[in-house]
Amino acid sequence: MCTECGGTDFAIIENWETCLSCGLQGNYSPKYYTSYALPRAEFRRQYYSRAKRFTKVLKYMKSDIIASRFECILQMYSLLEFLWNMKADKTRKYFFSQKMVLWFILKKLDIPLTVPVLKNKERGADQILSMENLIPEK
């Protein structure tokens, strides 16, 4: 019920609850639900996730070998990404090519699968060397 005129018809206009009788606008906080048990009043923030995009690459390949070792591959990817982000003296502006990362992970995990790599052999070799330098030796 409107506090000004007593009207009961409202509409949500630009996130304001607006009385249709007198036009009084009041606060309106929309609810966004991630689940029924956990309502959230704020917008969910959008963020870029390399791991999520890499997951799509893995699923697109439709390989039984990759499917059986899916979690191990993602863990290795997350480790590479974490170590690269924590490196203070980066020479690369961007993260490694998805093709080269997948090739590197498959070799590290001894998964016998042939995957495409970069056409430029020098760039590919540089990226592999950089990833090797990120992984600590045992």
C-alpha cells in the first residue's frame, strides 16, 4: 500500500517500486536466487574464467581418454594458471595458448593423445619452455 495516497497498484520502474496512482517511488530491492535456500539481494558479478573456457575446449574434443582424466587435467591447468599469476617477473602479457597448455598437460600426465599445436613452432617451443619453468622440480 502506498504511504502517500493509499493506492495498491505498483509497477517496478528502473528498480524503483512506483505507485501507479500518485507516482511515488520507493526502494525496491530485487531478489536473485542462486538456489531456493540461499537468496541473494545483489547482482552476481561477471568474471572471466580461463579454467571455464578450458573446460569447454576439453568437452568439445569428445575424447574418452580426456573424459577419464578430466579432473587431473583441470587441476594441472589450475596449477599452471595459479603459478603464472603469482610470478612477479612475467615476460608474457597473456596466458599461454589453450592448444599448447593442453599439449603440455597431456605430456606431463603421460596421456597418449595427439592434439593440435600452434603453427609457429618457435612460439610453441617458447610457451612450452615457459610452462616447464613454472612447474617446480621435485
